[in-house]
Amino acid sequence: MMRCAVKKWTSRSLRALFITSIRFLRKKSGLWLRALLCLGIGMGSLWLTWREPFDLRLQIRGPQPVSSQILIIEGSRQDWLELTQKHQSLIRAIKESTKESDVIYWNPKVWSHLLKRALQGNPRKIGIDFFFGEATHHSSLKKWPIFKNPKIVWSTLLDSENQVHPLYFKKNSIQNVGLNYFRTDKNGVLRSFISPSLEVPHFSLKMIESPEWSLAPLLLKYTTPHWINFQGPPGTYKRISLNEFLSKDFPLHSLKNKFIIFGAKEEHLFHTPTGLLSEAEVNATLIDSFINHKWIKKVPLELNLLLLFLLLLICIQIMSYYPQSISFVAFLWIGITLSVISIWLFDKHYIWLPLEPPLFQLAVTFIVFLSFQLTVSDYEKWQLENEKRVLLEVEQLKNNFISLFSHDLKNPIAKIQAICDRLLTLNPSQDIQEGLLSLRKESSELHRYIQKILQISRVESRDFKIIKNSEDLNEIIKRSVQQLLPLIKEKHIHFEVQLEPLFLIEVDKNLIYEVILNLLDNAIKYTPKGGHILIESKDLGKHILFSVQDSGPGIPEEEKKLVFEKFYRLKKDQDYVKGSGLGLYLVKYFIELHGGKVFLESQPNKGTKIGFFLPVEEGANSD
């Protein structure tokens, strides 16, 4: 039973989760469809960049520091032919040179002399970047023993059947041979290196072979493609001319521990991301990459996709919570940061992090979600307009209702008051007289509540305006005191009025009268029988002060800021002190309409002092 219950609960939970997810996706379809569009564009850009990875990056960064251990000795075709002719009595006809035939550069005497001279400098290895083919078959190793020196690496090629051409000297093959084999991409550009799985290693691998560099692990490691880190355009690696090498002044000691490659300027050229390089320069680049670990490493495709996804989430968050100007600055900062990181990884650590896809996705995301943001903004404005229209209708309905309701109540109250006044003139018994007076008092309170509600409705309407005239504040105070004098006498309150002479000020007489009346009424209401009330007015120069101080119970500290809110009443007085909670709200509202400020000072059991400051306008003082 328990298992069945758990299964049912799990099934219901999964179903509820599925339904909730579907509803969320439908609700946010505009958002996630745009997100998928941006991510798809970023992935498409990544796919296009992945095919021709870092050509532009290699071209932009310019020449890089290269190994000083590599030296290319090269000459033009004419240089080599002239050198050959110096040592030949028989001048042969010169054929057009091809990759399959460098025989025109072969002369055992010349090469014996060149190699002996180079070996005098004690280099690490000497590479001959020419394939002489069958031309060497007529030369004897006995006569030219230098040709089998282990420091010398001869170049060979693959035949039409992808078999290695053996290198023979009078039918004696030699072991110090390297295969000059390069595999270009479909567009004919050389970008990667792969060691052929043949018995003869690659020419560049043979060049670095030494006790420290065993061929076996290298052959295994480089059977997969490795991206070549081309260090610059043609001429990046140090080179000297053939004639310079043969001159008597050439310092042979400068060849010590160097990798020397003999090559021709115009022969065996390859298209690379940094330009047209000779085979000797390509081999120099490979040797540099082997000994200094300069191979370019690509960030895995999965990590690139994850980067695009995270970048999209960050961009959506920015566009969702920040305005357009801040979003633009944030996107610009993200783009610059990504660019700096990508350049730093490539130039310092030879790690290729594609820069174009995230930057392209960044721009597309900004444009797409900018339009989405504008659409949402327009929709929100439309909603606000509708809400505003509805609120205006509700407000109008409320005002109409209050007006009608108040009007319907005022007439019965007026009749009640008139009947009470009429009955009081008939000299009723004491009990009836007290009841009539109580009824009239309550009806007067109810009338005041209705008046306050009407005032709230009037001042909160859009058409409400204050009408200012030059008035004497002291006269308004005296009129208010006169109005409430019966209540003061009824509670036997000691009433003290201290009014300084004041200039006329620009105020709305009716509103200020209501303010003072409310403040005095509150003071009387909360002052106990036999208590004390002090009323003051003062001229403070730029302001006029009015205050009322009573000896009532005071206001708790935590309620001081709340008493000016609409319909708020003190918690301890709600049961036995009558009131609407609108008086002080109207006081604050009316005073602020005049540019003034209300203040309140009170301590529990020590009374309350409340009042306001009104600004004195220059025109009033001049009067």
C-alpha cells in the first residue's frame, strides 16, 4: 500500500511539474524563442569559424619571437646553379624544377664542401630540404663518406603509390632520411601537422631526434593532427644567403648547436595563414613548435557551446533588469573582457578561444532583446494607460458615491439637529433635555465626519486647486478658538493663547482654518478635564510658526510617523476616543500644499506639541 501511495504521489508530482513547465514556457514564449534564436546564431557563427579557425588571428598578431637555434641557409635558383657550375666542367641543360626533381641542385662535390663547412661549426643537425631522387645513385659513399654523417638529414618524398622513395648512394641506402610530407586542407592552405604512419619519420621529427628526444613516443603522439603555430610572414626565422655562408668572413662558430636547413627561396612554396612560406620555413616552424611546445591548442567545442549558453543567460539577465544605456555599457565591457582573455590565451599560452562567435552573439542578443525590451515597455505602457483609465473611472465612481451618500446623510442629520433644537425650546424634563443634548452632540460629530470625507474626496480630485489670498493667521486662529469655546468650557480646560503680531501671508483661508480647527479639536479631545492647552504663533523671519501644546497622554514613539497617515488612529484610543483618522492626514496635506512643514513633539504621559511652519512670501512682507 505504501509503495502504491508513493508511486501515485510521484506520478502526480511529475505531472504537476510538467504542466507547470508547459504553462511557464507558453507564458515566456517570447523570451525563450528569442533566446534560442540568439543561441542558434552564435552556434552557427562558431561552426563557420571552426572550419577556418585562426587564420585572421595569426595575421593580426604579427611576427612573434622565434627560436634562435634555427638557421636557414638559402639561395635563389640562380645562386645554386652558379655554385654548381663553379664545380662542374660539364654544363647541363637546366630543366624546369618541380617538387619531384631537385636534380639540378645536385653535385656531390658542392654538397660535400657545403656540409664539411657547416659541420665545422658543430651544429646540432643539418637538414637538406631538397629531394635529389635518382641523382644520388651515381655517387659513392666510399668516395663521399660525409653523406652518411648522423648529423645530416636528407629529404625524401612519397611516390605515386604512397611509398617512400629510398635514398641510395651506389645501391647503399642511408638511415638519416626524413620524409617531407605535408597535408593541406581542401582549400590548399597548410594549417596542421600529422606524422605519417610509415617506417620513415617526418623530416622535422628526424631533425630533432637525439638522446633527449626519442622518436618512438613522438611518432605516436603526432599521429593525430596538431595545429601549426605559424610565427609570422615569410622571413620571420633567421636566414643567411648561400653566398654569405661561403664567404671567408662568415663566423662558423655561430652555427654551434643550431638546427641548419639548406633550402631554395623559390622552391616548394606552401599557402599558410601568414602567407606563402617555403618548405624550409615550414620545417623551421615545425622544429620550433617541437622544441618549445608551441602547438596551438583549441578549446573543446563543448566548452565553446557552454560559454555561448552562459553568455546568453548573463545577457538576458542584464537586458531584463537594467535600462538600455546601462545594458549597452555592460555588453561593451563583456565584449572587451572576452577579447582581452581570448588574445591573452592565444598569444601567451597558444590556446585558441574563438572570439567571433561570442562577440557576434553578444551583438545579436543586444539587438534582439532591445526590440523585445521595447515591445515589453510598450505593452506595459499600454497596461498602465488601461489601469489609469480604470482607476479614473473608479475614482469618479467613488466621488459620485461619496457625494450622493453624504448628501443623503446630511439632510437627515440636519433634520435631527433642527428637531433637537425645537424640542429644547419647550423646556423638557432634565432627563429628556440631557438625551436631546447628547443626540445633538452625536449628530454634530457625524456631520463633521461627513465633512471630512467630502474634503478628502475634494482634495484628492484632479481639479482641486488652492485659492490664496493675503490673510492674517492670528484672525484665523481666533475664529477657530471661538468655534471650539463651548467644548473648552465643558471640560474646564485652562486655555492660554499667545499670539505675536504677524505679517499678512498668502494662504487659502478655508484650508488653514480647517487645519487649525483639527489641531485644536485633537488637543481638546485628548486633554483631560481641568487640563492645560497652550496656543502660540510666532514670526521666525522667513517662516511663521503655529503650535498647540496639550497636557494629554502623549503619543508613543513608534506611532509618531503613523499618525499623519490616512485613517490611522492611536491603538490605545480606538475604543474610547471617537475619531475618523482623517484629521491629521488633512492637516499635513493642506500645509504641504502651501509649501509648509508639519512637526510633532510628544512623550508618553507628558503631553503633545504639534504645529506647522508656513513660508512668508516676499510680497506679503512688503505690504
